[in-house]
Amino acid sequence: MSAPEFAVECIDLTKTYDRQPVLRGVSLRVKAGQIVALLGPSGCGKTTTLRMIAGFETPDGGSVLIDGRVVADARSSQPAEVRRVGMVFQEYALFPHLNVYENVAFGLRGNQKAARVAEMLTLVGLGGLDKRMPHELSGGQQQRVALARALAPAPRVLLLDEPFSNLDTALRAQVRTEISAILRQAGITAILVTHDQEEALSLADEVAVMFEGQVAQVAEPQTLYRQPTSRAVAAFVGEANFLPAKAHGMTARCALGDLTLDEHASGAVDVLLRPEQLQLVTSNDGAGRVLWREFYGHTQRIGVSYGDLALVARADAIERYTPGQTVNVVVRGRARAFGG
Amino acid sequence: MVARSFDTPLPSLPLTQPSAKARIRLRLPLLPLLIAGIIAVPILLLAIELLTPNIDLWAQLWSTVLPRMIGNTLLLIAGVGVGTLVIGTGLAWLVTMHDFPARRWLDKLLLLPLAVPAFVMGFVFMSLLDFAGPLQTAWRNLFGRGAPFPDLMNGFGAVIVMTLVLYPYVYMLARAAFREQAGVTLEAARALGCNRRRAFWRIALPMARPSLAAGVGLVLMETMTDFATVRFFSFPTISEGVVRLWEGRMDRVAATELASLLMVVALGLLLLERGLRGRSRFDQQGGRGRVPVRLHLGGWRGWAAFAACAGVLLLAFGLPVGQLVLWAINEINGLIPGTWETVYGQYIANTFALSGGAALLTVMLALVLAQGVRAWKTRLVRGAARLSALGYALPGSVIAAGVLLTLAPIDHALGDWFGTGLILTGSIAGLLYAYVVRFMAVAYQSVDASMCKVKPSMEEVARTLGASPWRVLRRIQAPLVVNGMLAGGILVFVDVMKELPATLLLRPFGMDTLGVWAYMLAAESFWQAAAIPALTIVVVGLIPVLLLMRAGDKSA
């Protein structure tokens, strides 16, 4: 039996609650060993999609395939306990009356349980904490136990529902790096639900952006950021300046001058320029004026008025900008055009 | 490699219908509603009784004992309410916000008086204050033969005794409230230029008001149910009147009428408590988890604080328990070996059977009720559950009267049809019924709290780990809820053991419990003999108090 190309496939999933459509034809394909993020605002249907893959929700229409086999469609649905799908919940859902060992061993049977638990705890860096109770662990440790527990029975796919939102900001970046390393080491297929674009872009091989029950775009993080297919996606995955322009072939003319486009376009368009594409050059007769500045340490954001445009630029931390100062705005890289 | 052989290809798995859910649901919440109804009936019947008063009877009561009973009841409520509020809040403020010798120990030990039933405290103090008792003897030795000893065998003494036993309810809730708010809010107040004293009056006390109201509410429920202590101190209240009419004069009609009046007072207090609690919440957002910086009390101030706590503890626990132990030892030495053990054994057996049966029954019913509220989430079920918890606010004698009103017609009907005697009112059934009505709230709260710990995501995660619904129930839900059931069971067990009025009024002939036995002996001034059953109740009553202390450890 040759391995199917996709570990998980969702085909045209639909779901309606109380006459309110939640999923309106969601399709998604996840290659084996990939980490895919479902990114979108709350209520976009990303969690419902995840719960359908897990087996907690049943689709009204469409189907879910795991390893090439249908596990759910409109007529029938395999119960969660036979799908071999691992799940990590936002609130971790550790069993409070079981210690770390017992939590991780919950999904295991047979005589090699202990070895497998030890292997998993080593993987997540919690070796030796077997006897601790969940309430004796920090938030980050609890999450790693939840991860070890989900990975222990070697699931075919791991599902993570907002896994970092219960951690405070300082810890979040660090835990994200650790979890990413663990998932890659385990070589597991994973689907992650998040509303945090930074989380999705930094962790996933591919990001699926969802709006209002539909997948708006699926792409690698960098493609998604640089070449979004709609204004909505562009604005959701990062800060965006939209400038009205007139496109002709590979160039567009706007208030900042002639820009090179990444694709052919023509007519009245809006061009997308990310803040880091705007380079500010101090100049006494510059047409731009600094309105405000936020300094972050590694970078800074600067608000600039340019004619009747309000722009946001991002620069490294070296230059010093003061409100009122005049600057010239130079565009780096290619702009992306959206038809008006 | 993986213990569970996932490497072999899975056989094609059976697909189940999406509608086939693990949970079985009935169309209507019949069972929960039935249970709630059965529990609520005695209370409702008594309320109806109130609407059809027997005018002659009331006129007669009014012209004789009633005004005094009402006056005494109100005085007792006011006295014990203020007393427990001051002592409970004061001690809680001392131990949460200050540091002094033995603070950590006193912090927990001050809960101990919860194990002592009020009537036990009452008869011990009665003996201590007796003319031949140690206090008066010491007084005479100190000030001479003719020195006037303050008369405490009255309402004042009853207030003192009940305040000493009941203050822990206020103490416990006030302490929790102060701990919760202490860290952030009080520091914010002090940063705004408030000194400690002002912070107490302006911030801590108003913020703790809901907790204090709840604590005093519990105290007054206990105060209202008591008839024995006030009888020892010759301070007849309405509760005492109900028992006297019923047990002494065998006038159950008058007792029932009076009980309905007592119910009005109890429900009035309940409403007052709800009103005082207001809409304020018990907890505060973002203010948890910080240990307050305690003010170190040095020198004599520290020892004064220690003396205040230790003094209360000595009076409310050390003295009565010490006296009971002394009496019990004397009594055992004076008895003929071999006979008293069988007598004692019989009482123990009766008590444990009743308490155990009531605990089991109440917890089981609470489980069905709590599960019903969870499964249906309708207003009807929730309202029914709330109604069934009302019994906790009502004195035992009121519930006894209500149970009698409910069961007597059924008994008569059965008698007419089958020629049976009083098979319900004259048996353990009536007593168990009263216990379930009285203590349902206790069991329900424990069971419900433990059910809240089982989040839906736990069930879901267990299922992704391959656990069948049955295994989820066995490994996840049951262990988590069993702890709550056990806790609720222990509480009901001990409460039933300490319960006096309903037991006294409804017990079948020959079914005497440790509590009834101790009360009867004490009422006849056989204090030494009463010590053994009384001490047994205190010792068993210590179990939940110790559990409470340990729970405090974990959260602190």
C-alpha cells in the first residue's frame, strides 16, 4: 500500500448551526509531515474545521479524509476514538487527577507503555517529572505534557487549537520555538488553529487564511505575506499601506512615483506596500512629514503624511526620526496591485 | 515500538451514524424534576398552611408564649449575628493581614469549633457556669463567698455560647475574602494614601460584604434551628416552641402552625442575606494569587494578637472538649464493663445507619439533579434545583413539620386501603426524607463543583486518545466526580449526626441516636453520662473540619 500524498484532506465541508452557516465549502489539503496553520479572525470557522477533522463535529456536506480514507461525510462519521488523531487544546485539558506519567500513558496500551512515556517526556524536555500532578506544573510545562500525551500513541495527524493563547507574551515566543522543534523532530503532520498571524507565519509550512467559513488563500508564509490574493488577506496577515495607483503592465504610477509590480495589471488599482518596503530618507525638502514614531528596540514604526496619504513605515532602529521632520519616501521591492 | 500496535494497517473501521451520541437523553427531564418536586413538597405544603391560619390557635399562642418567643428569637438572631460578625471578621483580619506568634497554626485551628454542635457547647457551659461548677467555685475562692457572680443562664449566655460555636462560618468566608483581595486592591488603596485602618474600613470590609453576609447567613440558619441550647439557658425561641408543642404537649397541629411562622422568619433572613450580598461578585478579577504583605506585630502587640486568637480557641474548643474528655474518662471508669459497650454500640449503629443512609441517598439524588441541570440547561430544571436547595435555610423543626404534613395524608390513605399503621411517618423513611430535604444543598454543591471540573475538552481529548465513552466515564468523569460525591457524603453524614430537632421529632420509637441520647441525658443534667455520645459526635465532626484545613493548605 503506497502512502497517500495527503495526510489530511477536507473537501468542500459545509456546516450550519441554527440556520447560521459556519462552514461554506472549506477545502484543505495537508501533506504528510507538514505543519499547516488555519489562520483567521474568531468566528471564521477554523475551530469548527479542526473539530471536524478530530471527529467532534459532523459535516452537513463534504468529506474529511485521513490517509486517503474517508472518515466523515454527510452520511456517516467515524467516532473520534478510532481516528488516531492527536489533539492539544487551548486549555490543555490535562486530567487533573492523574499525574504526568498517567496523563501521557492514557492513550497507550501494552507492555511498552513505560518506555514510550519516557521517550515522549524526553522529547518534550520533561524527563523526570513523571510523578508531578498537573497543578504542580507551570503553564508551559502543562502544555508540553498535553503535547506529549497527544504524540504518545503516534497519531496520524496532530491538531492544535490555539495552543499558545494561554501563555503570557514573554513566554509565548520561546514556547513556540520549542514546540516547533518538537513537532519537526517528531516528523508529524500537524494542523494548528490560531488567530495570531505572527504565530501562523513563523510556525507553519503553509498557512490557510479563513474568512467567514471559507478558505481565502493557502500559501507558504512568505508568499502569503508578499503576494496575498485579496486585500482582506493582505490586511489580516500583516500591516499594509494601500495606495491608489494607475497600473500599466508591470508598473504602476502613484503618489510615491512609479512602482514596479510583481504581476501584470492595468487600470485603476490599489497597490500594497508593506511598512518595511517604505524607506525614509531624511531631507529638508522631502515631501513626507513624520507624524509619530513608536520605538521597539529592534525596529521602529513611523507614521508619515505624504500629501493627503497617511503611511506607516517600518525601519531598523538606527536612524532617529522626530515628529515634524521632513523626509523622502523611497519604495523598496515590488508592489502588489489589487484591482479596484 | 509503540505499545499500542498502530503500525499494522488498521482494519476498515465501522462508521457510526452521526446522530449516535455517547450521551443518552430523555425527552423531558422527568427524573430531576421529580426529585426536586419531592424535596420541595414539604416546604410548599407548609407555605400553604401559612395561608390558612388557625385563628383561635394563634390568638391563644399570642396571649401566652408567642410574644416572648418572637422577642427572644429576634434577640438571639441579632446577638449571635453581631457577635459572630465581630469575632469572625476580627480574627480573619488578624490572621490574614498580620504576623504574630503561632499565626500559621491559629489560622487553621480557629476552624475547629465547627466540629462542636451548639447544644453540646451549651450543656458544657451550663455545667461550667453552674453554682457548683469550676467558674463559680473559682470566683468564690477569689472574691469571697458572697461575691455576686454575673448571671449567664439567660439569653446573654445563649448568645455567647452560640457565638463561640458558630463564628467559624464568618471567619472562614471573611478569611477567604481578605486573602483574595489583599494583594492588589489593598496595595492600590495604600498607594492612594490610605493607612491600614482606613483601608480596612473603606476597602476591605465593603469588598468582603458579600462573603460576610453569606457567613452570617450560615450562622443564623444554625441559630434558628437550635432549640436545645436556648432551652438549657431558659431562653425559649420559636424553634424551641415548635419542639415543645410537638414533643412535650403532643400538639402537632399547633407545632405545625408555629413552624410555618418560623419558616417565614427563616425565609426573611434568607432574603435579607441575598439583599446584603447584592449584585457584587465574590471574587475579584486579577487580584488572585498574591500573598498579602503581613504587618509584623512585635512585642506585646504580637502577644496580644496571639492571646485574642488563642483565647477564643480555648473558650470555643479547648475548654468544652477538655471537659468532655474528663467526663468521659470518669464515666468509663465508673461503669460496669460489658454493659455500657452494648448500649453505646446500639446508639452508634443507629446513628451511623441513619447518617450513612441519608448521606448515600442525598448524594445520589444530588447527582441526578446536577446531571439534569447540566444536560438540559433549561430554566425549569435550574429553578427546580434551586428550590430543592431551600431546605438548608430552614430549621430542622420546620422541615419535620413539613415532612409530617406531606406524609401523614399518604399514611392515612395507605391505612384506609391496606389497614397498615403509620408506615411512613412512624418509620425511618420519614426521618430520611427530612434529612434529604434539609441537606440536599450541601450534597448538591459538592457534586456540582466536582462536575464543573470535568471540562468538555477533557472528554474530547480522551476520545482522541482512543478511549471509548465507557472508558472516559470510568477513567475521567467518575474519579473526578467521586471525590465530590465523597466530600458531599461526608458533609451530609456529619450534618445528620449533629442534627437534633428533626431527629428528635420524627424518630421512630426506639431509634435513638447519639445526638438524641446526649441531649436527653444533658437535659436531665446527667452531664458526665452525656459526654461519651457528645464526644463521639465531636470526633466524627472533626473529619470535615480537617479536610477543610487541608483544602486551605492547597489553595494558600
